[in-house]
Amino acid sequence: MSTSATCSSEFCNAGWAEVLTHMSPYGYANFGIAFGLGLSVVGAAWGIWLTGSSLVGAAVKAPRIRSKNLISVIFCEATAIYGVIMAIILANKVKKPDEATYYLDEDWDFAGFYYAGYGMFSAGLSVGLTNIASGISVGIAGSSCAIADAQDPSLFVKILIVEIFASALGIFGIIVGIIQSNSCTFPISALG
């Protein structure tokens, strides 16, 4: 790292600004992987909770809806799978330097190093946040589907179409995450 960025405390932890500006790009990349996976699982769990509670409640009036409305739970679980896929893609992009040293060389590609870390962080965060939105929207649509199907069986397919569109949010999120992470390549040796 350049010598112009100095710490005001011994461990560079005098405040959040100092901690975040002195964090390793590997840390940002790994936080991106964690946020992408973790927030996707939270979105899936939230959606399953929303649709599952309505499904169980509506099945009291119409027990016939239990099996065919499980498709809503599967759509919610797909958001977690999108997070797992993105975590695998991002984890495969993290590369360690060829030479293990405590300090990197002066002619190291620091711009590419930080670009890769920040890019992977933003890709993971983008996927995680879109999958929270997707999981919640699929859960709400699945809840409506279960309640409507209990009242009128002809509404099942109509509301299922809306649920498919809500699930597409997660697919869009993973596409954006892949595009963001395409140019994130950790340098493994000095430029020299």
C-alpha cells in the first residue's frame, strides 16, 4: 500500500473511516461473497416464512392446495440457490500472490488489486440485496396464491404467473452480479 495513507492509531482502528480505508481487498472480496450468500439465504427464508404460513393457514379451509402450492416454496428456495451460485463464482476469482511476503512490492498493481476487491464486494452485495427483494416478493405472491387458490381453484395459474415474474428479480440480480465481477481479477505478481 502507498505510504501516504497513515494510521492515527497503532492498529488502524481509530474510527470506521480508518478501518475501511486500510482493509485488505481480500477482505472486501470475502465480505462480498458472504453478503451475497448470506442475504440470499435470508431472502429465501423470509419468502418461505411468508408463503408457508399462508399455505398452512389456507390448507385448513381447502386441504387440496397443500401439494400444488409447494411450488411457491420452491421458487423462494431458488433465491438461496442464486446466492450459492454467485458465491462459487466469486470465490473462484480470489487468487493469492505467487510470492508470499508480508509487504507487496512497490511495482504491484495496487489499482487492479483494489478494483478486484471492491468489484467483488459490490457484486456480492448486489446479488444479496436483489435476492432479499426477490425472496420477499415471491413470498408475498406465494402467500396470495395459496389464499386465492383456497377460495377459487381457477386463480392458481394466474397468480403463479405473477410469482414467476417476482422470481425473475433474483435472476436479474445474478446477471448483474456476474457482469460486475467479470473484470475483477486479482493480480498474482508485480507489474515489473
